[in-house]
Amino acid sequence: MIVDLHNHTKLCNHAEGEISQYIEKAIGCGIKYFGFSEHAPMNFDEKYRINFEQMREYEEAVLAAKERYKNKIEILLGYEVDYLIGYMDERVLNADVDYLIGSVHFIEEWGFDNPEFIGNYKNQNIDEIWQKYFNAIEEMAQSRLFDIVAHMDLIKIFNFLPSKEAVEIAKNALIAIKKADMSIEINVAGFRKPIGEAYPSLSLLKEANKLNIPITFASDAHTPEQVGLYSDEAIKMARSAGYAECVLYRKRKKYFIKF
């Protein structure tokens, strides 16, 4: 991957390592454009995100690294923002960043991807929660607040799969993503989870390509060692779906890069 836009720092309380360690690993992996997108603050599930008072610290640290490493790699600044009605904050949505990644981690305030709450799956109709998840992705796209869709089929994380084809469940979300001129990321964190594959699946990625939805790449690293892992698999997957270029963002503007 020469572009890798979704990575975290220890400020989010569930990652480790220094910013410089992430960058040094990225340089070693041949990444040319490396982005930090910390879990944005909101007054919900505060345990797993930075707080509002840390926004300046986070942004200044990334920008300082951008300057320090400018002759070796381009560092980009973003946030990963949970799409959660009533909790998204203008201080984040209007932040002076290169991009905003929109993500869905909650279904009716249930943190479905958190191992602490995996027991709740036994109380759910799997087809229904998949549809609720992709309805939320559709609404997120329709909000026009974000540039990139994070880990598009995260709902598969624990391998609870629907009886319907994912492409059928996600079709309206994909159309909304296209209409919103968003991109989707190939996020390799899924290889580190029980599902054992990237987000999104190859079938969803092929459908995205049919709609001419751009892609970008994401290690979604929470430790420096995770930067660049499974990059060969991500590139192979992208090419299998028909892609030959990806996008990056500077000051919320999209740029295409061949890979």
C-alpha cells in the first residue's frame, strides 16, 4: 500500500506506541502517504476515544510529525467519527483536517464490534442487525459529512453472517455512497479479527467498482507493528475487483494515485 489513511495513536486509550514509531514503520513498508485518523471525541463511549481537550494536542502532534518527516513521507491528518445521531460535534465536523472517516460501531447504542458485548448476538436476528447496520451506513453517506466510509462491512467481525447476500443488503448504502461522492477503504484490520478477511468483502468491493466508487487503503493500526500488515493482500484484492488507482485527501479534496 502506498496510501494508508486510517491509523490511530495511544491518545484513544486502546492503542499503543508513539506517532514516530508508526511513521517509521510506514516508511519501512514503502508507504508514501500515511494518515492518522484518531477516534474523534464525543460524549458517548468516552473510554475508547480522545476527549475534546485533546483535539489540539492530537492535531499539533500530527502536524509536527508532518513537518519533521516531510522529506521522507507525506503525513495526513484526519479523524474517525462515529455516525451517531445526537452525539456528533461541530468541533470535530468543522475541524481543519485533510479528511473525515465516517464509521458505524453502534446499532441502537450497542457496540456490536466490542468483544465485551459479543454475548448480545445471541439475542439478535442476524439478518435484521445486518440490515440495520447498512441502513446506518446509508444514512451516514446521506449526511454528506464525511469523505471515507470506514470498514464498510464491520458487522461481520465475529463471523455472524446473514442468510442473504451481503451485496443485496448493502445495495442502497452503496448507492448513497456513490451519490455522496465518498470513497470506501480496504481495511485490513479484519484479517486480525475472527472473520479473517478484509473489510469490505471482495463481492462488495466488486459492486463498489461497478458504481465507480473510489477506494483507499487502511491498516487501521493500533500498534506500530500493525502498520502495513496484509498490504499485499489488500492490493491483490483491489486489483481483483478491477481497481488500478486509489484516493487520498488533502484539506478535504480528493486526489487519485495509481498503485
